[in-house]
Amino acid sequence: MQKDIDKYSDEKIIKLALKENKELFSVVIERYRQKLVNYSYYITNDWESAEDIVTDVFIKVGKNLEKFDLNKKFSTWIYKIVHNQTISHLRKKKKEVSLTKNEWLDKIPSEGDVEDDLNKKQTKELLHGCLKSLPEVYRPPLALSYLENKSYKEISKVLGISEGTVASRINRGKRMMKGLCLHDPSIKKAYDTIKGKSDQKD
């Protein structure tokens, strides 16, 4: 069974862990640990904090695994827990972006959309350098959508907001990203190169 367990769904492994051997949960941890650390880092911009947050979450989840509803999707559940812990950490450390809403709105382009010019891989590269510059409210949905490939429905469940709000924050965040992050010469150069290649295909 150990040889085939990697093919099992998260929920099936957790069920086995609860019935037979709780150590089997380590298989699920390995599936998500780095993804969750990456996600927490996209929000905190601090690798050490991200590692600590995810480690703490898995310790607590492991001790309370029986509380997981096997009828629900584990990935959505664990992302939501890590998200909440990450936001809690940010608030405690007071690391939220200090720019006011109006200052950001003044810089939002009226037209254009990063996604029009970049494919998913290229958008990821741009997001890595830009997410930390955006207000906290826009970082989670953008990271979940473009860096973790989550659907709007999944993001809605993780963040506890409606799908319409998810779409709105992602669209606003992308416009902010284009208007603000492209002031970085290296990112601007990469963007111009990508856009040039895109224009040549038209």
C-alpha cells in the first residue's frame, strides 16, 4: 500500500491516517508544504516567517486531524488555514503597506490589463517581483490565482469572500501591478520584451 499511496487523494490518505496510522499524514504534508510556504511568502515577503507559519499550521492540523471534514476538499481547507495564519502574523507585526487607498487609486491606469500581454508563465514572473508592492488585500487573490492556479470558486472559499469580490480584487490588483511595478527598470525591460514578442504575433 505504501508504494501506491502517492496516487491516493488527500482525503483518502487522511481517512487512512485516522483509521490506521497517523504518520501517513506526512504524505499529504509533503504534497503541500512548499506550495503553502510559497503562498505565505508571497503575502509576507519573509521566507523565515512563511516557513514558521506553515510548520505551525501542520503541527496543529496534525494534532487535530479528526476535525477535518472528509466531505470537503483538503487543499481548500489547508490554504484557508495558512491564509488566516499569515494575515494574523502580518497584523501582529504591523507590516501592512502604508500607502492610503487614494494614493493607490491615483496611480491605477484607466485602461490595459497585464493579462492581455502576458501568458500565465510570464504573468507569474512579473507577479513574483510585484506582489510585495501591492496592498495586502490584493496579494492573496492574485497569488492564489496566478501562482497557485486556484479557481475563483476555490479562492472564494479560501478567503471567505464572494467570487465577484475575488474577480474585482484580481482585476484591480493587476491594474495596480501594471501601473506601479513597471517603474522597476528590470521588470519594465522584461515586460517590453514580452510585449514586443506578443505584438509580432499579431
